[in-house]
Amino acid sequence: MPFNQLLIIYLISLLLVLLPSFGLSKLFKKAGRESWKAYVPFYNTWIMQDIAGRPKHWVFWQFIPVVGWFITPGIFIEFAKVFCRFSFLDHTAAALLAPFYFPWLANHKDARFIGAEGVEKHKKPSWREWVDAAIFAIIAATLIRTFIFEAYTIPSSSMEKTLLVNDFLFVSKFSYGPRIPNTPLSVPFVHNYLPKVNTKSYSTLIELPYTRWFAAPVKRNDCVVFNFPAGDTVIHADGFESAVPYYDIKRGAEMGNQQYQYILNTPAEYPLAVHPMDKTDNYIKRCVGVAGDSLKIVDGIVYIDNKPAFVSPTSATFYTFKTKNNLQLDDFSARCRHQIKHGKWQPGFQCNGEWHLSYQSYTSGVGYAAKTSRG
């Protein structure tokens, strides 16, 4: 991680514990502690934990990058309790508006110090137990999805048979380094659109620059999940989005395609949606080439640096046959079926006088065959 990024992270952590100091100093005095201790960053949170009778090791958790940002509000909430503030509204204000909440609390006539003993006598209602547990679960899951791993479902057949449609997989964020969200203000567990209402699930009020911590390069032949680059501008309608990229439609319209011209000229029926990079559609592909490689395709075969590229042993291989003597598909398949060594025979289709069949292995001998692979 670059030093300037690390510096920004700890600067934010410093501001989180320092900005509420004015109000904390008055509360420290009510709790019988020296007010100057409220102005010492991180030491003030140690004093708060001591007053609240809570574990002091929480203080050290604040130094974990980003995770510490969620620990500090928890310390503030525990400190607010010793002044008899137990409502959900109070705890929300202590966590999110600490620089304003604690000065208000210090001057509030009903703010009385009850100490850790008084907090132990308070019993939360059952609904608060559920709400607090749900908030903790959401925060924990969001941190895990952002920095450790995330679950995905395979939507298309482009990686068959390495990955099949509707396969579930977990993607490690450590492989290439976790990426900081460009749009932190977004609905948890939702990508770019809210279900049912079909509106954007995020706000661009705050947009952060592209940042990846502990970045590592992608290796050749890795299966990689990434944000589709051409998905920053899409047509927000069924059957479009990144499946039919806007830029392809725009190029086709410029070349005279009347259907594409109609799509671009009717924005009410085919509205445009613009997404930041972290909210474009997720794709998974195999990386066949990296920076510095030369790539070419000859007869459907990919060559990297003039050598045939790696083909996964589980990939689906497609063969195009030109049969001899005008054989029909039934006759042809009956004659060559015994030569298919692996995989299941699948129905074929005819295009421009050629039969297209799909299976995993073929031993030639009946006709000419050309092959392509995917996955």
C-alpha cells in the first residue's frame, strides 16, 4: 500500500477521535477525570473505555486500517451509556455525529453520570437486541465482502465447462488486493440496481478515486472477476445493459444500422444509465494474455507469443464439420459416433452448409474438423 494512502487512512482515524474532544472534555470532568485527557488522540478513547468499564483492547483495534473506523463509533456509544443515554437515536448520533452530539450532551440538563454500574442495571428491550445484532451483521458482512471475499453467481455460459450457469463461487479479495469502493454511499448487498423498484442502489454524492491496497498483478490463465469496462454507460432496458453494450449500438448506428439508430433516438423507451467503475456489471473470464504478450487467433486457436494458448481441460470445445458425400446429420453422426472418445453427443445445427456440434473431444477420420474453445 502506498505511504500516502496509509497516511490518509490514519488521518481519518485521527480526526474521528479528535473532533469530539470539546464535548468529551466536559463529560470527562463530570466523570471525575481530567478534561485535558480528552484532547489526546486515542488516549481519550482509552479513558472512555476505562470509565465505561469496557475492554481496553478495543483501543488498539482502532489502528487496523478501515476496520478501526467502525471500532471508534462503538467506543463512543459505550461512553454515552454512562451518562444514561440508551435510546437508539442517542446511539446513532454518538456513532455518526460525535463532534456535534457530545457537546450537546455535555450541556444537556438531563445528562447525569451513572457509571459502569448504572449501565449494568439497564436492560435493553428485545427489539433493540435484534436491531443491534442486525447492524453488527451488516457492518461485518460489508467489511468481509469488501476486503476478504465475496460470493458471486455465474450468469452466462461463457466459461463452460469450467464454470456452469448458476454456479456459486467465492472470490478472494486478497489475490490482487482489496479495492476501496468508489461509491461508499450504497445499499448493502446490492450491486447497481435495487430489486423490484429498479432504481440505482448507490449515491454519487461521495465518489472516491480508484484505490487498490496491496495490489498484485493478474497472472496469465487466471480466472478473474472484474467490472466490465464498457458498462459505464448502458441502455437500461431488458435485454440490454452490458449484454448489448451501448458503445456497440452507437458504433452500429454510425454505420447505418436503422434499428440501432431507432434505439438511440428513443430515450424514453431505451433510457441511458451511467455507472461509476465499481458499479458496472461483474464479469468473469480467463486472462489469456498479460502486458507485453502478443496475441493472435488462427483458425479459431489463440496464440500467445506465437505459441498455442492454454486450454483448460474442462473447457467446452466446439467443432465445425464439413461432411463428405453430402451425408445427412443422422447418417454422419451414426458413422462417427464410435470415434467420440469423451463427453456426451449434443444436438447440432446447420449454418452455411456446415454442421456445428459440441462435445469435449474428437478423433478425426470422417470429415474435416476445425475447433474453438471457451472456458
